[in-house]
Amino acid sequence: MRTKIMVTLGAMLCVMLSVPAMATEIALDVPNYSFESPVTSSYYFGVGQWGRVGNAGTFSNSAGYGTPIANCNGNQMVFLGNTTGYMMWTDMPVILTK
């Protein structure tokens, strides 16, 4: 999946000089962007290629834990505990060019 993000170049300099920031749109390949891997029929403490600290993982939207969420992207979603320090991340090497 290619995901578009906006990257602001020279934002600090533009703020100091009060000129508009230059922005460019780049496409990034985000691994496991909809958390469909690994496949589970209930829940799994892990998030595929994503790193995690603490209570985080994926769960099936049809696992029987209540009404399925209608606006999710795919068949699985991610959960993240609400304790300070819990986090998720993915590394995406990006080379910015003009």
C-alpha cells in the first residue's frame, strides 16, 4: 500500500523568516498498514512488522467481542494499552530529495 504524506521542508526557517513553508507530497510504502498480519481469529499480542512496547497487538473484527466496528479498514485492528510508555512504531527509511 502506498500512503501519501505531506513533508514540510525548512519549517523552522520559514517561521523565522515569516515566509510560506515549502511542502512536497511523497508516497511511502507502509508495511502492514491495516494490521492484517499476522492473521488471527481472536487476538494476538504482536503487530507484524511493527515494533511495540507494552500491551499491544491485533484483533479480529469478527471475533465475537461485541458488535463489529463498521468503519475499520480490513478484517483486523490494533489495540494499545493505555499505560504510560506503551507505544507502537514502524521504521520507514525515507530519502528526501528536491
